[in-house]
Amino acid sequence: MIETDQTALVFKVGTNQKLYQSYLGTSLKPSDYTSLKDGQHEAYQSAGTDNLFEPAIQVLQADGNPSLDLKYVKHEVRQLNDHQQTTIELKDPEYPVRVLLILDAFPKESIITSAVTVINEGKEKLVLKQFASSMLHMDAPNYWLTQFHGDWASEMRMDEAPLTSGIKIVDSKLGTRADMYQSPMFYVAKGKQASETTGDVLAGTLAWTGNFRFAFEIDNSNSLRIITGINNYSSEWPLEAGEHFETPPFIFTYSNQGKGQASRNLHDWARNYAVLDGKEPRLTLLNNWEATGMKFDQQKLVNLFDDGVKLGVDLFLLDDGWFGRKYPRDDDHTSLGDWQEDPKKLPDGLGYLAKAATDKGIKFGIWLEPEMVNPKSELYEKHPDWMLKLPNREEHYYRNQLVLDLSNPKVQDFVYETVDKTLSIDKRISYVKWDCNRMMTNTYSPYLKNEQSKIAIAYVRGLYKVLDRIREKYPHLPMMLCSGGGGRTDYGGLKYFTEFWPSDNTDGLERIFIQWGYSNFFPANTIAAHITSWGKQPLKFRTDVAMMGKLGYDIEVGHMTEKELAFSKNAVATYKELSPIIWQGDLYRLLNPYEQPQAALMYVAKQGDEAVVFQFDWNTEMRNKPAYPVLLQGLDAGRQYRVEEVNLMPGGKSRLSENEKVLSGDYLMKVGLHFNGRNYASSVVKLTTN
Ligand code: GLA
């Protein structure tokens, strides 16, 4: 039995020694577990024997037998610091294959993670053809799948539809920029559609920075099986004698109070265990990408430091374009791989910039895309066998670049050294934006030779090896995981990163939808949100949107009016005051932008004594329509809260009916706040108790 405060997963061993799932749902009273019926569904079903539907595991044995039979051997429960780990051992009675199901239960956060180890105990090689991290079963008349998909600049579009008979696959075959079209997370609601506050819902995501595959299959009896793991597409894994294969964990929670509770469980778990320094503060920043592109020189950057100081942000982030000696990086056709400062743009190097920034009272950070190479680079000339490309075929580029072969330990060393050498230029370099701007296509690894089916998996493992080394030397350096927008958004990566870049699209209105999507699975302190010149909404609207995540700027401060600059300075100060609640509080999504031209959400401090509400309107006809109040959630009904609208434009007046009133939590949750919004109006409201 795997149990947390809210979620439980129960297995039973049948008389045939097979392992069955007998329960998945919200936790039961301790005495009720014994009343559970024997399970109908094999817990981790293999291919090749009597399984009629999608398997969790498929093995080609050394003698050519295409089947695996798994029988229960034993299980072991270990109490680790703050969670419990159950290892269930299964074994093929005839072939030397052992499978360990490793289930970690985090009681307080109600999260279970499921990973699998397959061990070849024989003397010959076998082939793993399917290797799921988890297989879960449900029985209900209906199932609703919410998936998240998109493209560059339109990431995390949310779609909900009923599952029907047969298989629905949500997967990625993109390799590096894996999550650009499909994101590795989903909800399955059981019986009825789940809302934010009601319904039985499973929320799950895979901790893997590469190809994933989620299969949802409804069988002839209307039972649903959910199989999640690394995508086995083109990825057969040869397992040599004595070797083992470890899958990444699939992370899930089950709530009977809708999606909001499921998200809060995931956020708590993420901050406590999954994201680098999840409980620590984040740096606000000014980035130069939207403002300068690659056209800058040393002096221009030093002037921009002043803009950062004016705004009051913590850090200046130097983006793409600072490197390349033989081939200067003036556009995206050259130089990736040549990570030395361009002497024309930066004659005194990064050290000078780091010092100049620090002297002005602002930290300095740097953009890198260390996994990539442009054909026009010294790296390409020196190491033509270090990149993924097909022999006897024309090279195929995406953004004029190729992916380095991270399955090769020499290339891993190069990527590690690139980062290490850059950081060693000056200890004051205190932030890295780690980019990855292309997916794998026309993939062939010169290093893996006749084992090409390994590349997608070996690549991610190579990347993790590099990141492990970086984190050993730089355990707390803040790093942003970026992939040409939101091409990498997973908890496998976030173990090494403090935040991620959700999308290059920073249009205020579109960002509401994008950030809303991510908020289902990631806490606000990981969702980087910058104020830029994309989008035509008022600066206040764009600022309020960015404040819902980890705030930054990527804008020409020099083009701001005096009033806008005064507002922005004030906004940074306000954000600093509110950010502990935004980053560490409980999120309640109140008005869903997919349902009306309005959005609202709030963060409540863990002690319930403070909260921040964000509200947005973009209905051009709003003036002719009744404006309904926004009912708050998560407050302490018995407490009195002072309501105060903050982040107004200088001289701006609040339209909020309840502004500056003291009201009970009960009232605010039952009667709500009247924003009286107009087109492109937005509000940030602070609630405090004495
Ligand atoms: C990607 C990133 C952007 C920017 C550019 C630089 O597109 O998503 O934020 O860093 O690369 O080339």
C-alpha cells in the first residue's frame, strides 16, 4: 500500500503470484483498506504472454523469445527522511529478468512518484522495447483528459476532451527541445469533468528532459490504463548482461477536490523536493534580448546596467550575441560552440562587465546555449564528429544549427568546461540562462555507431551528467532552463534549475493563458515572466501579468515615459514585498481565462494571514455588461482582512468597491470583490491581517 494524506495506491498479490492494482484514489480510513476487493488489473503488465492491450514493458529475450512474465517476489518499505519508499520486486520465473517498481510516497504533499528498474541477470544481451515508468488503472463510466500542447510562442494550450475506446497517445519525438508541441503533463478526471474545486482528478507529469510518451487506453470493459514514461519510439535499449535500466520518475497526485488541490500538492512537492532551491528567493532581472538583440557593445551594456539599477531589479542578464572570435555572433548563423567573448563587442571581456555591474549595485548573468553548434564556427571545424547528423545526407539545420552529441563523454566534458570556464572568468557572474534552440532531426550519433537507437535516451543521460557536475561545483547558482521558449519544462530538468522560460511570447494577454497552463503543474517561483514590448496592452496590464510569476524586464527602459518608469520602479518594490506570498503561497485559480474574457487567481500565504489577488479584464464590451464579483478562496473564514489595491499607475485611482475596507474571510469568499473592470484593466490586491 502506497499512501499519502490524500492519495493512495494499493496493490495485492493474486493466487497466481501476479501483482494487481486494487485501488487508486483518495486515501481511505486505515481499517477500510482490508475491505478492498482483489485487483482486476495487473499492476505492471508485460507484453508477449496473455496481455491483450498496451503493455508497460516489452522485452526481447536473448534467445529471441519476445515475452516477459512478471511474478511477485517480495517488497520492502523504507522510511526515508520525510517520505516512504516502497520497492516491489517482480521476476520472470523462466528468464533472468528482475523488475523493481520503486514508489515514493510524500505524505504531506500527497505526491507519489513511480520509477522502474529493469535488471538483466543473465549472461547475454536482451533488448528492452518498452519501459514505462508507471502503469495506472481506473474504472469509471467516463474519463476526461486535459492535455497541454502548442508551438513556439503558443505553449501550454489547455484542451479537455473525453477519452474514447482505443488509445490516445500524447508524446514527443523531438529529443532536445522536447516539449515544444506537447508538454509532459496531464489531468485525467474520473466520471465527470473536474473543475478547480470539484471532481476526482489525477494529475501527472514525467521528470524527463527528453522524449516522453503517455498512453491512455480504454479497453473492452471500459477500464482505463494510463502508461507513462520515456518514449520508446525508435529507442530500443540493448541491455547487456548484468546491466540495469532505470526509468525516470512519473509524478502524480489524486485529488477529489478538483484541479486546484492537485496543483497545490504539486507546487508544495516541487518547492520542497524537486526544484533547485525551491524555498529560496529568486532574482528579479533586466534582460537585453528584446531591447538589443545581438546589436550591442560594451558601453551600451554598461548603460543598460543603469536602467536595471533605475528599475531596482537584482540582476542584469546578458543574452545571446556576446561571443565568437573567428566568427562573431552578429546573427544566428554563426558562432555557437565558440564560447569566447567577441573582442569587438566586448574588448574588456565578461570580467569587466561583471565588475562594472557589481560596482553599480546590480548582479550580472549570462546566456549560454552550450549543447549546440553552428556549422560556421571553430568548434565545427575542429570536431566535425561531435555533432548529430546523418552520414551520406545533406546537413539539416534548424535555426542554422546542429545539436552536439551528448552521448559522447568528450562532448560532455566540452559542455561542462564551456559552462565552468565561462563562470570562472569572474566569480561575480551570478546567473545563467541555459538555452536550447533546436530539436533533434536527421539524428545520427557518430559516437554510438551501430547502437543508434540509444541516442534519445543517452543524450538526456549525458545532459544530466553534465548538469550533475555543474551542480557539484556550483550548487546554488541560479539558472534558467530555456528552450527557444517553453521547449523544456519538466521536473527532470528543474532539479538543476531554479526557474524556466515558459515562452518567447510575452504579450500580456497571451501570457495569461500560457502561465495559467503552467500554473497547473509548476509553482510561481519557477515560471519566469518578463515585461516586454510584445503586446499592445497597457504597461500596467503587462506588469501585473508578469507579477504572477517570477518577474523580470526585457524592455527598453530609455523609451519609457517618466510616469511609466515611476510606475515600474514602484512595481518592482511592490513585487519584492509580495513575492514571498506569490512564490511560497497556495495558489487558487478563480476565474479561468478559457471560459470568459477575464482571469483571476490568488496566492494565500501558508499561515493564511496574507494573500495577493490578481484580476484581469479584456472584454471590449465590458461596459455594457454586468461585472460579477470575484469570489476568493483559501482564506481563513473567521479572520478579518484589510483589502488594499496596490500597483496602481501614479495618480491612478482604484475602481475596486472594497478597496481599503476590512472584511472577513467568510465575506470575501461568499460575496467577493467587485473590480468594476474595463477593457484591459487589471488589478493587484493585497490582503493583510493584523
Ligand atoms: C531563444 C530564447 C530567447 C533568446 C534567444 C536568443 O529564442 O527563447 O529568449 O534568448 O533564444 O537567441
